[in-house]
Amino acid sequence: MLAAERRDHLLGLLAREGKIVAKNVAAELRISEDTVRRDLRDLASEGLCQRVYGGALPVSPAVADYGARQAVAPDGKRKVASVAAGLVRPGGVVILDGGTTALAVVHALPKDLACTVITHSPTIAAALLDHPQAEVFVLGGRLFKHSAVTCGAAAVEAAQNVSADLFLLGVTGVHPEAGLTTGDAEDAAMKRALAARAADTYVLASSEKIGTASRYRVLPWEEISGLITDAAPQDPVVEQLTANGVEVLPAD
């Protein structure tokens, strides 16, 4: 089989089954696993898959820059944001992650809601200016422009001095095996630091992130309280997560 044919086969397999297991492909095509791994490296370099141990998974569309992501699945993000905003109680303290879904959460919050919002995103902080009853605390550090959030040692240290009832966590990939992932190591570390300061952590995941993966794991499933998604309950990934004991809050 020619390289171009193998490429089409791998992409088709990824689309149909949501993952590639290198040893299975090697046995099916009667080629070496080294050949499959080389093909996967080429696809990954083009941003067409995310390599993981033993094979590859669909790559998250949320790795695009902040401006481009604002046009990705806006309806899904609004649905997720509406459910997430309902978790913020009057008088409560919420840590709000950065990113486009978190920004949709701000827009979904009642303008007169009295609460405290802790965020490491200047974009989120600015969006809360027209919420007069919301007290806003901004955690400083190095600005990670991809998601318009601060990260690094200073930001992690600042996070260790706050406490909250709720953390609304944004990720770029949600997969039963790969877990909750994002595309930057320092951003992942900051998310972990924030999750450690909240009583409950809920993941914001519009449907385009379901079944995809990015390079860096954020949290194991047992450390979150639930997943908010507009993906259908019949989605195979959602069904598997539910079977694994993950609380899924539907956003329909």
C-alpha cells in the first residue's frame, strides 16, 4: 500500500472509530508498527491527529488561536454556558477559567447576580465590568495569549491563596482514555492549581471537544464533579463517560 493510501486509511479510521491503535492497523495492513508510527507522526505534524501511547486520537479544534475559536461552535458554547451559569449561586465564590466558553458563561450570568468571581483571564475580568454586583479578583502572571489567561509560577502562587465554591474549567480535549487535556503545559498546570482551590470543579465542553485530545493532561476524571456538554447523550464518548461514573450535565 502506498503512503497516500495509508494516509487516507488512517484518516478514515480516525473519523469512523475515533481512535487509531497502531498494532491493529499494522496487522490489518500487514505492515510494520514502525511504518504506522511514522505515518502518524506525519499526520500529527500537519495537525490532523494527536499522537498518544499506542496510536492516535482526533485532534481538538480548540487549538486554534483565541480569535478563530470565537467562531467555533458558538451555539454549543452558549448552551454549555447557560447550564454552567446556573451553578453560580448568589453570594457564591466561583473561579472562572479563560477561553471562549468561559466568556459565554459571563454573558449568561444575570447582570444583577451578587457573587465573587476569581479569574486569571483579563478578558473575563473586563467582561464582568457591566455586572455591578459581581466582585472580581484577577490573578496575575505571564499572559498566555492563546487563551488570554495568565500562567507560570507567579500565577500558580497567586492561585494558592484563594478558595472557592466552584471552578468552571475549560479544556480543549475530552476523551475517556486520554482524559481532560489542553495544548500547553503551563496552562495545564495553572488549571490544576485552580481546581485544587475549589470545592467542586465542572468541565465546560461543547460537543466539538468530545472525543478529542490535546498534548497535556489537566486532571484525572476522579478529580472533577461533572462535565457540562451539549453533545447528545447517545454520543458513544458520552455513553462511555457515563458508564465510567462521570456525572454528565446535558446542555440542550
